[in-house]
Amino acid sequence: MGRLARYGQLPGLLRQLGSLGGCVQPIRLDGHRTAHRLDTTTGEIGPAIEHLSSAALPAGQLLVRCNNRRTTRCATCAETYRRDTYHLITAGLRGGKGNPEDVSRHPRVFATFTAPSFGPVHNRPGNRPACRCGAVHAADDPDLGTPLDPERYDYEAAVLWNAHAGALWRRFSIYLRREIAKRAGLTQRAFRRFARVSFAKVAEYQRRGAVHFHAVIRLDGPDGGATPPPTWASAELLTDAIRAAATTAEVFGPVVGQRAHSFVFGRQLDVRVIRSADFDGGTELTDRAVAGYIAKYATKGAETATGTLDRRIRLLAELDHAEITEHAWRMIRACWELGARQDLEHLRLRAWAHMLGFRGHFSTKTRRYSTTLGALRQARTAWQRLQTATARGETPHDPGAETKETTLVLAHWAFAGTGLTAGEQWLNDALTPDTTSTEGETTHA
């Protein structure tokens, strides 16, 4: 810090850290980038108009945001991911970002799909005064979700359920279209000409370490949200079809020790109709509440719910020095042992042991549901470039303007590590205000 101040480089370091937007685990790169004018008519490359070398930067390297979605890894980047997810879900519920406002009139439901039971666990039952163990657990009791009898808990089935949860959802989505077509009196082929199912879902870990899904499911016309649904489409028909498909969907798993596994959703299926974007005495499920709920879980993993790890392990011995719960340790151990079997190699249980066997994407959506996270990031990048050009007094480039020249960029970057030095971290903390919120839909305006 003193050296940078003496040589007048401290303001440059402040600008470099400010471009990270508060990221605490940036990726450090060594290399260079050179921009040349390129004549599109002749193909001639002109002299360099801009050159950037990592050695000339105040930090000694190029710093790039990590863009990690996990709150435990980088709270700032995770908050950006959460807000993007909120806007993505909201656009599919009430329009915007390329979706018409009429999409809010389509039949829409919010559904939660749980995992089956693998053995009794400590819980806070709603229909009994106390847990089966006889205790009344507080909301933050670390025993919640842990087995009453760990020796009899079915850890094998629990991790295999997580490994097959994505396949079970795909099977459910196929059955859902069949059930809707059957209730409309249509064949599956004819159904495609009249309607389309659009959805966006997020995976969440229960405290017992089992994955379950929250999903917004919408019934559209044949071209998605851009076309109105047929007259026979209703929220009640969609709800009935979801319940039937969730009950029927089943995925057959591996045979382990002469035990054949099969996987279905749990009996606790919650399907609620999304009514309006406005509150109505607190009795109706709103667009805003659903979007905020799903976005909240998009930044959380197994480590938040079960106290496991937030990064991969290469050796089981690493658990000896990790601060994890006994239940998480048993789940990881089950993944490690099953992952050694050649017939289960395709499940990659050891690579995903820190995720308790689940290797699917945490948030997925159908193509026609709404915009994409990539489109939101591109729009944000374009806006930031416009602000930078305006601050420098430059004229923003018009992509639609005809020109005979363009820019050719030649670059080479090599990974050099992650994170900040102690001095960089101190400056970064001073530069970054606390922009996170607990529920805060108001931060998404």
C-alpha cells in the first residue's frame, strides 16, 4: 500500500477494485490484450490503438469477478445472481424483458415437490406438539433434519435420490404434458398445436440433505407466453394435471447389493395458484412473493441447509479437518463408497459428494418461459460500458451504424489464482457498501 501510494498508483488500484463491484474472490489473470483497427473492406490490420498488460496494472494482475452464485463463497456476486433470478422469474409472471404483459392472465401455479422419507428425523411437526423424540425444537436447533437413529437411516437411498432427482423431474415434465392433453381431450401430438407448458424451477436442500424443487408452472399458447392459452386452459386443470403427473412419475435406479432402487416424489406435494401481482389481504399468493422466494434459494446450496462443504473434495481424509455435521459426514461417506462402484460411475458421486450426490443445475427453465440470465448479464454489461464511455466524454458506438472499420482484439490470459491480498481486501471493504437484503423485493426495482 505504501509503495503504491509513493508511486501514485493507489488511485489506479482503487479503480481496479471498484470495477469488481465488491467481489471478494476475484479471479487473477496474467497476460495481455491488444486492440487494433481492422479495415473490413481490405482486411488490413492497423497499428495498435490500445494495449493492456497485467504487469502494468496496480494489482500486478487482471482481476475479474468470480460470479459465484453461492452466498458462502461470495456474497456480493451471489446477490447479483439472486437479483437476476428475481427479474427472470418476474418477467415470466407479469411480463417485461421481452414477455408481453398478458402473460399474467395465463394459468399459473407455484408447486413444491419433496423427496420421500428415508427414515424418521428430528422436526417441528405442525400436527403434533413435539418431535418424535419428545423435545420441542427451536427453529435454529442444529438437530433439526438429523436422523433419530443414524444407524437405521437409509443413507444409500438418500444420496441416490439426489443423484436421480433431475431425471425424475424430466420424467414428471413429460407426464405433465400427457395429463394436460388427456384432460383437454387431445392427443399428445395435437396438444403441441394448441398449448405449451412453460416453467422455471429451483432446487433447494431440506435440512435432512434431500433435494426438493420449487417451480413456477405456466400454461401458454403454442408459442409460449407470446400467445394466449386455449379457452379450455385453467389453473384448476393445470393443478389437477400436476398432481396426477407427480404421483405417476417414477425413475428406476441401480441395483445395489441385490436391492433394486426406484425413485418417486414424496407425498408432500404443495400446489398453489398464483393469482395477482397485488396483495389482497394476505390471502392470495402473489407474483412478487413467488419470485422473491425462488430467487432466495437460487444462491444457497447443501452447505446452507445441512452444514456440509461448499466446494469439491479430492480425498475423503479432507473431512477430518472440515467443520461439518455428523449427518453431512455420513451422506458424503455414502457418496464416496457408492462412487467407487463401476456400475455407478456415470453418476459421478465422488465428484459431487460435497453436494450430497446432486449434480443438476440449481435453476432451470424452459426456453419460452421468459428471458435468460445471459441476456440480463449482457444488458448490464452494455449499460456499464455506456456509463464508462459517457464518463470519459466518448461517443457511444451505435451497433446499427454502417462503418468500414472495426476492432480486432488479440489477447492471451493465464489463470494466476483467486482472492485478494490483505491490503486489497481492506480497500475493497471500504469501497463496497452493503447492498444485500434479507428478503427485500424493494431492492429489485
